[in-house]
Amino acid sequence: MTQTTNPAEEHLCDACAGIQRNWRKAPGHAELMQRGNRKEERGSSTVTVTRYVCERCGTVWDYENNKQNQKAGWSVIGRV
Ligand SMILES: [Zn+2]
């Protein structure tokens, strides 16, 4: 494999692999369980970041709801 991958992303289930990352309003999937949310500073504004964990593969996701940034959205944080 010549593609560079993040080690945390090697064991995504099919549903997680299908999530479009770093794109605002991209949908998650049905097996993501919400684990709470927090506020984070983004320059002059505050955004809400929601933490999810996949019940199938244990991948931890953050979803950033940032109206100022089209490239905010889903990102893989790691595994449980
Ligand atoms: Zn998964």
C-alpha cells in the first residue's frame, strides 16, 4: 500500500469508512452513539463539537458544527 494512512483509521467498519470527513453537514451513520458535546474556541467564534463512538468498531469521532468553516465536520479521534 502506497497511501499514507493514520494508524487510528486502519480498522474503520464499513459504515465509518463511508463518512465524508472534514465536510460540514456530512451525515454520520446509525451506529454512532453520542457521548456528549463541548464548546471550543475558533478564532472569534465559539463552536460546538460533539463526540461520538461507533458501536460496531469502537472508533471515536468528533463532529464540529462550525458555520464559518465548510471544512469542519467529522474527524477521527482514535479508538475506545
Ligand atoms: Zn464504525
